[in-house]
Amino acid sequence: MKKLLLVACLLFVTNLWSHGGGLNKYGCHNEKKTGGYHCHQNRSPSIEAFPLEEPATNSEKAISVKWCDSRGGISEFRTKDGTYVDCLTGIYAVEAEFDDNWKEAIGQSLHYAETTNKRAAILLIKRQKTKKDYYIQLERVIKKYQLPIKVFLIEKS
């Protein structure tokens, strides 16, 4: 009888400290109460070099997910404010945008960096048929105002 009582107590205590799954492929999840993020297993995302290549699909989301996965990042990370970072890596909170939306990407990347306590970054998806060089415009604004934003450039076919 004592053994049965001991096992029941251990199961009860274990359940007090555990919580329902919802872990991503890195063994991590968002915290609903604090808006934070933590991991239960030692499989934290790592950042690797990403070669420039032409993605097979045309959507911003598909390009972002492929790029993020190659960096060991977390796609569509929900922040404490209820917004979604396109890619959260160990270092960067990345906003992915097509080149003509670079102005929106500046504000979003800074917001995501603040809310995740990461560095701001933009994955700028350069379209071949674009007549303007939006990348130069983006870099000019970042330089003039000394914005702490890293830009990753990828070419879209």
C-alpha cells in the first residue's frame, strides 16, 4: 500500500511541473502567460550559411519558410504582442518582404526585435522583373539613420 501511495504522489508532483506538449521540432514553445519562449530539450536552433538560390515557389511565405528552415529558425513565431515574426533565429527576428515593400519591413523588423529581444533583420526578396533597385534605397535609409537592421538578400526567379 505504501508503494502505491508513493507512486501516486510522484505522478501528482510530476504533473504539477509539466505542461501540455505543443513543442516544435527544437523541443521549444511559446509561453502563454509571459509571451516568452523556452525549450525543454537541448535542440536549440543553429544558424548556418544560406547560399543564394532561386526558390521553387513564388509566395513570400514559402520563400521565408525555406530560408528560415535553412537557418535553423522558427517560422511564424508568435510574439507577446500577438504579432508573428516571419523567422526567429538564435540572433535575429527577421521580417521577410518582397523588395517593393521594404519600407514596411523596416518598422516590422524593429518591432519584432524589440518584442523578442533579438536583433532586427530583413529578408529582402528581390524580384527579377523589378525596375527599381529597392535594395539600394533600403540600404541608404538604414545607413542615413544608423538603423540596427541586418539585411539578407535573396533573388526570386
